Amino acid sequence: MVLALLAVTCLAALGSAALALAAPGRAAAAVRAALADRLDALARGQEREERALREELSGLRAEQAASAAQLRAELRGALQGVELRLEALRRAVDEKLAALQQESARQLEEMRRTVDEKLQGTLEQRLGEAFRLVGERLEAVQRGLGEMQTLASGVGDLKKVLSNVKVRGTWGEIQLGHLLAQVLAPEQYAANVTTRPHASERVEFAVRLPGGERGEEVLLPIDSKFPVEDYQRLVEASERGDAAAVEACGRQLEARLEACAQDIRDKYLNPPSTTDFGLLFLPTEGLYAEAARRSGLIERLQREQRVVLAGPTTLAALLNSLQMGFRTLAIQRRSSEVWQVLGAVKAEFGKFGEVLAAVEKKLVEASHKLGVVGTRSRAIERQLRGVQELSPEEAPALLLREAAREVSPEGDG
């Protein structure tokens, strides 16, 4: 700021000097004297400002030093207070830890005494229970041995029962009936069915399959066979390790199964009333596995006798596939009904579109009417702005007086 004032003054002096050059010599001397006085005054003013600035800077330094000293004193006091609080906290924590250690030691001692007392009692109790359990287990083992003996005698009785051909056939028929009942609906199969006209032979079960376009049904004959003697002889020869006897018994089992398949073909197959093949059900998985293990037996029965072998598992899979076929056929039969329903829905949907368009038109008209009503209501409000509004108490009384005034002339008339 001082430099700016000095520059302005110098410029003014230079301007005055320039004017003085054009004046006579005496005026030039007066101008030079005035200029010199002005420069001395400026120099003295600058010195005074510099001294003031130095004094102000000295004061600021003194204030800063005093503030710093005061701040250091405050920080020192605060640190001392913090150290005192930390020391008090440390002492309190030490006291709490010491008390906690003493309490923990006391509780641990009590727990040790309690555990020692209970351990002795528990050990005696456990030993007694262990001896009691050992005795009970020994009794259970004895009972199990007795039950195993009973089961062995029951197996012997079962062998005696299965040695009867009629009983074996009944058991296989019951198992076959249970499998059919689990997978198929009652109307999808029949029991003890005659497949040939004027014949007395009845197949144990027959699955009703859908026929041609006229809707007649086709029967799938299923008969149960259980050649347990041949299979038992084969198992016994295999357990003895007699290869020759195993081969001979295997051929006997094949011959027996071929005879059963031929019996089904001759008695129960009667196309087109039945399918051109039948099912030979073997009640046990072991017997079916042995038949499947014989090389070419299943293919030969299918090719020559038109009979398919089936065990419990394979029959269940076959019945499931038949069930899926029944469902597919039902869907095909109902497809025409579905198309009719869709056609009716389509027609009704067209009518619904017309009704919806009419409703839309009415809604547009109502919306237009509402817009007109809103416009009229706003016009009425503009007209009524200048009318003074009565209080809620005065308005009913005024309306009653107006109504009475309108009624009185009519009564007079």
C-alpha cells in the first residue's frame, strides 16, 4: 500500500515537473522545492508505518509466545490428570483381578471337591449299570439264539410249504397281484381272464391295453411261474463247486422255463384279442437273475415262444412304462375337448373385447362430462369470490328465513 502511494506521488511530481519545464525558471525552482518537501513527507510517513508494523509484529510474537506457553501449561496439566486417572484405573483393575483370582481359586477348589465326590459315586453307579447291561445283553443274546432256532425251523417249514406246487403258484400269483395293484388302477387290469373263446384255461392276470380306432381293448397276459426245485438244485450244486452238476442243473432250469413259456403261448396268446406276446413273471430276483445269466435264454424265449421274462423289478419298470402310455392316450383322447374349450374361450373373448370397447367409450364420455362440470364449478367459484361468506351460525338461520318467505306467499294465495 505504501509503495502504491509512493508511485502515485512520484507520478504527480513528475507531472508537475513537466509543467514546470514549460514555465519560467522561478516557477521551476518553486516546483522543485515543493517536490522535495513532498518526498521528505513521504519518507517520514513510510518510516512511521514501518515502525508501527515492527511494533505490531513484536506484539503478535509476544502474544503467540504467551499463547504457546499457556497451551503447554494446559496440556501438561491435562496429561498429569490423565496419568492420575490411568494410575487409579490400573490400581482398580489390579484389585479386581486379584479378587477375581481369589474367587476363581475358591470356586475351583469347591468344584474339585464336588467332582471328586460325584466321580466316586458315578464310578460305582456306572460299574453297576455296566454289569447290569452286560447281563441284559447276555439274556438278549440267549433270546436271539432261541429266535434264530425258531426262524430256522420256520425256514424249514417254508421249504416244506414251497415244495407244494399249488402253494408256490398261489404265492407267486399274490405277489404279482400286489405289484399290479401298486402301479395300475383296478380298471386297467383283470384277474383270472379267459383269453380264448370256449376255453377253460384262465390266465392269472391280464393288462387291458387300448385297441384300435373302434376302441376295443387288447389283453396282455401275465402268468406267474416258480420252478423252485430246479433253481434250488442249481444253487446247491454251485455251493458245492460241482461244475458239471451246475451245468446240468442250468440246462434243466432252461428247459423248465421254456416249457412254462410254451404253456403261456399255447394257452393264453390269442391275437387280436390279446397281444402277440405274453409275460412270464418270476417271483424272486435270484431266479430272474439266474435266467438272465443263461446265455441267449431270454432272447430265445422272445423269438420262439413270444414270451418275455420279468422279475419283480423289471415288471415294475414295465408296468410304469405302460402307465405312462395310458396317460399319453388319455391326453390324446382329451385333446379334442381341449380344442373345443379353447374355441369357446376364443369366441367369448371376442365378445369380451366388444363389451370392453363399449365400457371404454362410456368412460371417455364420463371423463368429458366431469371436465365440463369442473369448468362450470370453477366459473361459479369465480363469480362467488366477491360475495361475503357468512359464519356457520348465520347461514342456516338465513336459509330458514328465505324458505319461510317463499312459503308464506304461497299459503296466502
